[in-house]
Amino acid sequence: MQDITWATLKRIAAQQVDEIYTRALLLNRIHAIGPVGRRTLAASMQLSEREVRAAAEALKEEGLIDLNTSGMQLSKDGLDILPEVRALCRNISGLFELERQLKERLGIAHLAVVPGDADQDRMVMVELARATNQFIQEVLRENMIIAVSGGSTMSEVARAAVPAPGPVMVVPARGGFGRMAQMQADAVAGELAQRIGGDCRLMHLPEGMDAETLHKAAKLPGVRATLALMRNADIILYGVGRADDMAQRRSLSLSTRRSLQKAGAVGEALGDFFDINGRVIHKSPSLSAELGVGKLDSKSIMAAAGKYKGEAALAAVRWHPPWALVVDASLGRKMLELLDQARQKYTD
């Protein structure tokens, strides 16, 4: 007997499929932020309190959630079926097909798409971080070295990390810049090390120094030791930013920003600014160039979310194809849209 697709079921009983999908999404979100009250959950999922109340009562009757004074949380039965619930969400929402197309057209075998749009719902970042950590756990072994960049996405990834299978070392993948201390690579590396139960070596260097000063700083004992670890990183974790945003955050000169715009820069990662084809336009003086140079089999994992970063993410994949890519659905669809537009332009 052939498998019945969710598209077929939706044509037969759209209302029932939507109700199943809502309940599945609720279970997934309750697990991510629970214990949580109905009002907070409704606001988080952009549903009415009435819809959340009806779905929650049905889930409670099935013994899948517990309700107490602190709010709703998954029961043991709810936790047991959570992997199937997540697969169901992905099937109904078309994420499996989206993943298949992205893998094929980007040439990336290890790719995950999480539901939602981080531009509209910041809780999507929790799912993005969980999916990123699944790839980390897939390759992480004891005595490995992890290098991690800064930024809000990697900060979320660090908070979602789980204990490592043995002793590991965590180092920053770049120096610090900007005003938000908790987003600096040093801070993210420290958080990640604490969560996975590993050791940590920090950089204590700001980015933005000229090449000569950076070269001298790299000879300092503490920096030299961290740099040696960066060169032998087994896993490299990083995010990507829009070129205009990152140029401003890095306080680049007005003339440099104008040059980047004129040259068509759309993305930035690990100090490199690149155009839509992945061609490097500007390299900021950075120790990130040393990442993994001593490890031919190092694994890079890139995570990004929000269609706002569409061009930046596509450019970053072309700049240095990662071993694994994690995006949210809105960004994944935007990347496919950009690929379709480029193909259409080429055929025209």
C-alpha cells in the first residue's frame, strides 16, 4: 500500500490536519519554553488563547502534558513521543521537501531546516540551536577542539548545548568587537564550555586592530597558546551576518562601507566580507584565518535564521561550503527563491 501524503490528507480533511499540526506545534513549543502559561504560549505562537486552551485540554486528556501552578510542561508520555511529533511537524509543513531541495541545489549533505521565521518569532532560535547541537553531537568525540564565533545565533547554540562524551576544549573563533559582552566569541566559548563540561581557552583580543599590531599580539604567550588550538580545531561553529549590518557593528570607516556596497558585498562571516557568489571583497585583520589549518578533516557547522539574511547565507555557503548547515524555514525558502531567480536570469 502506498504511503498517504499529508498533502492528500489536507485535501480530504484540511481542518483536522490543521488541528493535528497545531497540537504538534504546541507540544514542541511547550518542551522548548515550558513550564509556560496559556497566555505566554498563545503570544509566542501567535494563536488566540481560545485556540491554545482547546488544544491544551485535548493534550492533557491524552496524558501528553501536565498542568500545575507554574504552567504547562510535557509529561513522560509527551517526552517519549516528542521525536515523532517533530517529524510530524516537518512532514506537514513541507520541511522534508525543503531540506531535500536545499541539499540538492547547495550541494550540502548535512542540512537541517527548523520550522518558523526567526524574524517574526524569536523562539525559532531555540529550535535552531537544538538542531545545530544535534550536528555537534554527531561528530563530537572526547579530546576534540571546538572553535566558536560570537553573535546572537552562536550564543543561543551555546545555551542549548548538552554534556560532551568526554573532555573537550573550546576556544573562540575570533576576537571581540561591538558593545554586547555576552555576544563576544570569548563569552560564547565560555558558555559553551560550561554547558558541555569542557575546558576553555580565551583570546582576550579585540578585532579591528591593524595587521601589524595583530601579528605582534599573536606572539603573546596566552594568545599563542589559544591560536595553536584554533589551528587544530576539529569543529568550527559560526553564524553569518549581512554585510551592511556587520560593517556598522565593526565600526568600519564610511569609505570602507561605501566600497563594500559598491563592490556588491552582501554577507560577512569570520571577518570576511563577500559578494553573492562568495568572492571575498574585504578581509578584516583577524585570527580567524588560522581556524582549522592544521586539521584537514575539521567539520564546519553554520547556523543562520531569518529571510532577512537570505543573500548573506547563500553567499556564505558559496564562500566556504560548510560540512553542515542549519537554517529556519523562512531563510531556507528565501535561499531557494534567490537560486530560482538566478536560474531564471541565466536562462533569459
